[in-house]
Amino acid sequence: MRRSNSVVFTIARETKPFLFVVSLLLLQVNAAAFQRPGGRPTAPPTLPPTTAPNRPNGSGTRAPNVKPNVPLASMTIMAPTGCRIWINDAEVDSSGKLTLDKRIIKTSYLPDTGVVKLNGLKPGSYHIVVRKPDFRENMQDVEIFADRSNVFSVVLTPLPAKLTVSPPIGDAEVELFNLDTGAFAGRYLNQLSQVELSPGRYRVTTSKSGYRPSTREVTLRAGESIYLEPLLESLPTPTPTPTPAPAIPNIPMSLDVQKQDKYLILRLQGSSGDHTKTIGSINVSFGGPAKNYVTGNLNGLPCQVEFIKLENIAEGSVVEAPGPSNHWSVLVVRIRPKDEKRRPISFAINWNSLQTSGLLRSNAPSNIFVPAEAIQKAEPSFPPEARKTTVSGTVSVLVVIDSSGSVVSAKALDGPYIFRRVSEEAARKWKFRPATTDGRSVESQQTIAFKFER
């Protein structure tokens, strides 16, 4: 007690020493309070940690920084097997994860099943691309939500197959039949080129009158191109029924002359009916002081003729020869005389019979050729580029005519180049009564002349 009084007295007298003494006494009291009976000190009580101030709340203190929870979504894509799938340009694989917008997304995908599952996606828009060999690419934009299942189905369309059929003969008809569906797939004239068809099995039938039909079965696969050139075999020509040859009348040879510019057109007609004679000559003379005359005659049977210039003829040719259409009894000759006013004109026609009347009646082979005859003509159009020029002239076009009378080839031989293309196009549109040999239709050639004038 005496010590305590002295301490109190000291505090009352001096302020600074007082603070020091009080601190010392507190330390002693604390040490005694935590001293256990055995002389071991106890641990000081643990104080609750203080929270760093954040933003102020209503009571004047700061609340802790807590991020709100954002709901995530899942998505399921059901695609055909064996596909490759992209989501926002990132390809889904079997690794089980996918990086989208710098986030790792859990995935589940097996190409053998075609089912893709993605978890942990942010709700929003996504771009899906699905690809598979031999199928058209599928692209779609989808919107996913956190409170939905978000299941999307993908249907792929197979790439079409392409078929080309090119028959070797013009005007052939091609028919297609789908064997898988049992449906008619189309009919085409002449040919079909790069026609798109659904993959599957087809029957291709090519036909034309006078030929055996050609049938092929083909399997068209997606994205595949197939070229066919079917073979058409001609049917045997029916044997014609022999018919007796008509009686050949005895008609004296007559002469008719007409003038055409600088030329003279002479028409000779007549036949002797003497089928035992196989060669002969016709002599013609007219103009000048001498009297016109014709000697000789045709025999009315198939024959070949030859023009012979004799006197005062600059040019001469046969423009119509004896043939079936004129009963082998007409000759038309065109000549240009050297001196029409003063000198007579004379020429000769030598003829040689191809067969006798007896052979004709017995239907023996004769190799009689009858040229093709035009039954439908087309005129060429005047080229626009030629209207600015003064070019004119005649274009000769060589055409190849098949046994049905269609032009299968046209080639300009001469004439101004500016008119050749339109001349060839016009010639291809011509139709003919086909040429024949012994009554059988055959392929032939002719030259067509197109004249262009200003």
C-alpha cells in the first residue's frame, strides 16, 4: 500500500512520468491475468479479422465486392454421321473441349453418332456449319437460352450427279427412268449434256426409227459425272417386193429453147423404148442459116450421160440428167455460145445404159443412185457487221445428209468469209428427201450455194 500511494502521488505531481508508469502497470496486470496456476501463460484471445472497407452502405460502412451469378446454357446438335461441325468458326472434335470467346466449353461428340452436346455456353447467337463429303454444306444461325434445352437438327442434301448421253446418230431420242423410285425421269431429243439428277440407279434408253433401241443401266453417285455414247445398230432393210417394169413408150426427141441472160436453156425430151440398145448419141444443131434439128434418142432406161461441145460453145453443161422423176427421158442443157448471131450451135449427148429392161424386171442389183432432194430450205440472215461494208458474193456450203434426210455436217468451201458462218447455220436447217441406192436410203453429200447481194 505504501508503494501504491507513492505511485499515485508521483502521477499527481508530474504528468509525463505518469503516462509511463500507467503503461508499465497495465503490462504487469495483463501478464498476471493470463498466468496459469502452474506458471504457464495462456494464449491471448483471438480477435475477429477486420474487413477492408469497400463501398459505403446505408450504415456508413463498405460492402464486400461479390460478382453476380450468370446463368449458362447447353446446346445439342443432331447431325448425320461422319460430319465435321464448326461453331463460331471453331471445329468440334473428340477432345471434349472447345474454346469459344476465350472460354473453355465442355463438349461431347462422336462422329459415328452425329450428336454433339455443349455445356456452359453463354446465352446468345451462334453460327453452326456442318460439312460432309458428297453433300451440300449446311449453315444456320441459332439463338440459345439458359432456360431451354436448345436442340437443333441438321439435314444434309446430297450433291447431284451429272449425266451426259451423246448418241452417234442425229435425231435420236433418250429416255431416263429412275429404278429406285419407279418414276419417269425425262425425255430428251438428240442428246443431254450435264443433266443434274438425284443419286441412284437409272435406266437409259436411246432409240430412233430404223435402229435397234439401246438400253443401259447406270448407278449415279453424289457429285459424280458420267458420259455415255450408246451404240445404235440399224435394222436390216426389208426386201422390196419385185414389181414389173412399166412399158417404155416410143416418144420422138423434142427440143425446146429458152434464153436466160447470156445462156441458152435447152430441154430435150423423148425415148425410143428400144431396151435392147445400151449406148447411143443425141446430136443437136440450131441457130444460124441452118435449120434446127435433133437426131438420136434416149432408150427410157437408167443411163449415164456426157456432154460434148461441137461448135460455137463457150460453156456447156447438163443441169438435169435422166432420172426416175422424169422417167429417164429428159435432158436439160445450159450453154453459152461464143457467137450467137452468126454461127450455128451444135453439141452432142452420149449416153450409156446402166442396165437392160430384162434386168430391171428381174430385180437384179443395179446400183442406181438417186440424189437427195431438198424439201425444206432456210435462208441465211445478213450479218450486221456486213451492213457496214460493200462485200457481196456467193458462199458454197458442202453438206452431209444422213439416211433420214437431216444435215449432220455443213462446211463452207468458198465465198466471202463474212458470210460463211451464217451460211453454215442456214444449211444445217435444211431437210431433204434422202438419197437412195436401188431404193434404199443412204448417206450423201451436196453443195448448197447462198448468194449475198447489196
